[in-house]
Amino acid sequence: MSDFIATVLSDPADPAPALPPIANDGFFPDIDPVMWREQMRIRDGVTPARMREALIAAIITVGRDLAGWAAARRAEGIASLALVPADTIDGVSVKLLAYRRAVFTAAKAEVVEHYRDIDITGAGQRKSDDLDPSVTELRRDSLHAIRDVLGVTRTTIDLI
């Protein structure tokens, strides 16, 4: 008779490991990967390294789009986005909320887009093709949030 010993490597009820916030440039707020995972419904299959990479790429992209605007605020003596005069919702500046949304949606678009780097065929390819509108919509949402931070309209229409 042999002895059988079962070892549990991890308890599914255990919470995901805490990930440290990603430090930003001082003007824009730090980004919390745990909040991003929860709010954007990111699957557990996305590794912490991949999460961090996607969030950093999004911070860079959004920061580049807001660089001129942020420089103008700094020139006015405003040290951080949290100090820019703005309405608040639930005690949080709408500019901060819009910035977070811009980063979160851009990062999710990055993850969704790059999860298609696995070799897939047939039905998997069709399912992958269904993700395209999602990536496009996420990028659109990020651009809308950037425009909300800038305080400009989302659409410009000219008569010809």
C-alpha cells in the first residue's frame, strides 16, 4: 500500500498578490495595477509582468498626449493634476478620474490586442476577429478621456 500526499499549491480563495503602484512623473498620479485589474475585469491569466508592461505603455502614451497641457499647468504653478481646478465626483477630481480612465482603457486595449499573439486557427481566429471592435472601442474611450482632461470637445465637424 502506498501513501498518497496531496499538496495544495495555492488556495483559490486567497486574494491575488498585492502589486505595488506604478510611480508616475509627479504631476500625474501613480497608477494602481490592482485597481486596474478589478475595474477593467482583467483575467488572472494576465501576469503581473504583462500588466505592468501594459500600464507603463499606457502611461507613456497618455502622458505624451497630455504633455503640452501639463507643461502649461506647471507654468501656472500647479504642481499636480490633483490640484488643477475641476469639479469632483465622490470627492475625486473629474480630471483625475478622466486621466485614470484614459490610462486604464489604453492599457486594457494593449492587453486585449497582445493576447492574440498566440497561434490560433479556425474558430479561434474568428473569435479573435471579434476582439477588434473591443480594441477600437477601448482606444476611442482612452482618447475621449484624454479630451476630457484637456477640456475640449470630442468631435469637430466642419461644413464643406
